[in-house]
Amino acid sequence: MESVLGLLQPDFMAADEITMFADSVARFVADRLPPARMARFREQGIVDRQIWTEAAEAGLMGISIPEEFGGAGGDFRHEVVLAEQLGRAGIEGWDLTLHNAVVAPYVIAYGTQEQKERWLPGICSGEIILAIAMTEPGTGSDLQAIRTSAVDDGDSYVINGSKTFITNGQHADLVLVIARTGDGKGSRSLSMIGVETRDAPGFSRGANLEKIGRECADTSELFFNDLRVPKANRIGEEGAGFSMLMEKLPQERLVIAVQALAGIEHVLALTIDYVKQRKAFGQAIIDFQNTQFVLADCKTEAVMARAFVERCIQLLLEGRLDSATASMAKAAVSEMQGRIVDRCLQLFGGYGYMAEYPIAQAYKDARVTRIYGGTTEIMKLLIARTL
């Protein structure tokens, strides 16, 4: 699925192996995620577990995990390709990218050798689906307000609290929970603990939350009631949770920017195709100057966004992407996605408001990108600190 922007790939994405991987992902999307199947997933409010198994069999799970643990041994370029191919096809809500590019890196970077040997092969095979649990009722983007506690009890932690808006929450077999340890005060008391959800007395899942978009995403509440977890499941040092998040959140925010940009390309492709076919007053809609100017503006914005996002990808590959720059990408491109999908929907007229049209689904799906991973307002605060 080529980009509607018609740009050449930057040098760092031009390797033959990257092109071959993009082709394999495109084939998987076409064969395994046709519109009818996606519609069923949206209707039932969750993606079938089978699709995760199929993805693993196709080599799409654990693509950045080292080969010694069953992964493909790729890097962030492969994660970008996966996000782009899914987004350009309008596949929103199946959060394979979160599993691969957001949660798994914590285990790879900070896990012990024993944890890697225990968890990473299953993360690659589809046996283990990942989630990360930061957000709590009433805390939103304020990580330092987290109240979930993990009390030291010998060789275990006893966890109490709740989390909400957890992506992959219904399916997740391993949840990286951010909880307070030690004295329970300040950011230095936050730790990351791997909760294995199978046969875990004290762990429960709440409702699969209904949303106005991304309906096939299992976004859930999670509850911990005297849940006993071995200390061997703590990832990193006690109290290091906040610092680990600060190191990895730039990658998460760049992933969201990549997804938002792919979503923009998806709606531009839909709209250009539509306005070339649809007629009004005896001519194709594309022949009206207003249509041409709207789409010219949208394409220009998207091309500029791609240049910035690609620069951020290069910085991340070089280990030089900072929080403020990632926040700029996340805020700017997610806000742009909202503007562009709105303008494109307008060109569909009344049909754009009909649920059966993909542009309507894209309109709903786009709204949350300005919220999750840190709201636009939080991104602006992080950027402002550099002024």
C-alpha cells in the first residue's frame, strides 16, 4: 500500500529488507483483515484472539525482539512499516503496534535475563499479549498522581488499585503495571511490575469500554485486590518506573505520530478516489476549484508532516530523540489528522456522515489520537519547558 503523498523513501528506510517487509504486511492486511472482517470486529467490540495467532504466524509479532528470544531481530524501521501499512488501510483499534513497539521495549531494555527468557518467546508467538497500565480514574495524564500500591511482603508485592482506558485490556496476558512502592511518595516511588493475568487471584477485568471510534479495540478497566505478585516480576529497580517511562514515552509518542500520519494518508486516498468518481452539476467534484484547493492544502500539510516525522524516526534510530521533539510530533500530527479528516469528510457531502462510508469510520477513529499517549495540552507543557 503505497503512500498517496508520492514521496521517495528516505535513505534509512530504503533497504530491500524494509521494502520486502512492507510488502508482506500489505499482503497480510489484504488477506486477513478485509473490510467484512474488520466490520465484525467493530460490531463485537474486540478483535478475535485468532488474529493475534495469525499475525504471529506471519512474523508480525515481536518484530524488534532479538532472534535469540524468538523475535525477528528487526528495529524501529520495521515498527514504522507495520504502523504505516495498518494505518493506510484504515485498520484502527487492533493494537499490535502497541504490543510490539510500545510495551515490549520495556522488557527488552529493562528486563532481567530470566524475564526475557520467560516472556519474550510468548510475546513473539502470540501466546502472550501485552498491555501497559498507567492511567487511573481521576489521574489522566498525571503519572505522579498514581495511587495503585504495591506493598512489600517478603518475596512478593501485594497490589491494590485500579486502572482504566487500558488498551488490549481484555486480551492481555501480561500487563506492565505502574504502582507505588517503598514510601509511596513522589515519582521515585513508582515501580513497574509485570502482572501475569492467567490464574491470578485478586486480578479482574472490568467492562470492555464502549467508545465513539476504534470500536474493535478492547479498552478496559483493570482491578487489583490484594493481588500477590512475585518480586521477580518487577521490571527494573524499585522506584525506577517513572524514569523508565520518561525514557520510552518519546518512542510511544512517535508511534502515535506515525499512526496519525498514516491515517491522514488513508483519508486522502479515500477522498481523492471519491471526488474523481462523484459528479455534481454535471462534472466530477475534483474539477471544482474548491475541491482542488482543499486537497492541495491537505496534501501540503501531510508532506510537511512526513518530513518532520521522518526526521524524528532518524533521531530515534540514532538514540537522539528527546521528549520535547517527540511531543511536537505527537501533538502536531494528531491535531493535523483531526483537521484533515474533517475537511475530507466535507467533500463527501451527506454521504460522509453515513456510517457505511469508510471516511465516517476514519473520522471517529481519528479523535482519540489527540488524547491517548498524553493529551495535546500535556504535549504543549512538555514543549514549553524548553522555551
